[in-house]
Amino acid sequence: MSMTTAAALPELRDPAWRGRVFWFLFALVLLGPALVATEFKVWALFSPDNLRVSAHFLGDFFPPKIEPEFLAMVAREAWRTVAIATAGMALALVLAIPLAVASTAVLSVSALSGRMRLLPFVVRQAIRWLLIVLRSVPELIWALVFVRVVGLGATAGVLAIALTYSGMLGKVYGEILESGEAHATTSLLRNGAGRLQAFCYGLLPQNAAELTSYSVYRWECAIRSSAVLGFVGAGGLGQQMDTSMKMFNGSEVSTMLIVFVLLVWLADWASGRLRRVLA
């Protein structure tokens, strides 16, 4: 090979390989202590005793139970699961939207002239800390609390989803509103418009698609969460599944798992159609 041909060839060695190898090894160094701390032993799954228990457990799932009376009950509880998620999301939006608007610095009139005044700054920080508290407590913990307060049933699940998701939605809504173009909003405020008018005609139109997309995604997550909350007595399909598992009735559990997979698929399909309509 001539010198001219060699010079014309592209670089055969990745110039960034040292950095890639360093960060890969650094990630392994961090992952190692984490695996030790969690006592992660994947090989234990393949021991003869565990394989025998797993095979017996999975064997109980077949065939799924398809009796008409049982399927009617599963359909009723699946609908209740969707209702819990939808009602919880509705309440979460009632809390999240005003909190997100109140915490958005772009809508501060005092900040138009430069630095925001102390009182509006303190109020906004207090609202953001409230959102942190709401989303820091998992919905499962809220459900355990409300089961003790209002008893077993769907009400505890609705309230648990409402509180946790209000913190999540409020935080992300605020970030979306503040990351958008603020020129139209500040122009409205400088020309005498109120905060609500500036929000409706300045911030909301340019961020509506992103806000809607995230809201629909959270509704999907709420459906999955509502099934998990049923295991602590918050109603829905999860509560029935927990009862069947305690009775070691694998065929019933198998049927409910299939229905739940179909339920999540339908939610994903409906949310995709909604995103395309609103795009």
C-alpha cells in the first residue's frame, strides 16, 4: 500500500476510545458495590430447587380460567381499574394545573423589571417544595394511609393517585411552561394583561401539545399504578389478583394478567390515537 493510499484511508481507530473505555470501567466500579449491597445473585434463580418451585408456580397458570361468571367479574374490575386511574388523574389535574401556573416564574409581574420581589419568590419556592413533597411519597404509601382512613375500596386508590400524580404533573408542567418561548407572555404582561390571560394566550398555545402528550402518558402510568394499588386493598383488578394469589389459584391469576396486558395495550392505543389527533 502506497503512502498516498494510506493517507486517503479514514482513521481506523476511534479517537474517543479512551474516554469510552474509561466511562465504561467507571460505571462498572459504581455498579459493583450496588450489586453487593443488594445481594444480587442471579445464579440463584437457576438452582435445581428454585427451578422446581418456579416450574410448579408457572404450571398452575395453565389453563387460564374462562368461566363466564368469572370473566364478567374480571371485566367489571378491569373497568373499575380504569375508573380509578381516570378519576385520580382528574383530581391530580385539578391540583397540578393551578400549582404549576402559580410556580411559573415567567408569569411573575414583578420579574418584568428585573429581579423578582421577595414575597413572590418565597411563594413560588414554597409551591415547588409542596410539589416535591407530593411526588416524593409513592402512591403505594398514600394508598396504605387512605385504606386506614376511608377503608378498603377504590376511594383510597383515587386519592393516592391524585396526590402523587399532582406533584409529578405540577413539576413537569412548570418545567415545560418555563422552557418555552416567553416573548409573547412577557409582551402581554407588559401591555397590561393579567396572569391568567398571559397564560391562556401566551404560554398555553405554544406548549399545549407537549402538555397533552405528557398528561396522556401519565394516564397510562396511572392505569398500571391502580392495578398495583389493589394489592394493598385500594380496589380494582389488583385487589382481585391479590386474593387469587393468596388462594394459590393460578388459573384465575393467569386470566387477570392477560386482561391487564390487554388493558394496558388498549390504553397505549387510545393514547396514541389521541396524540395524533392533537398533533
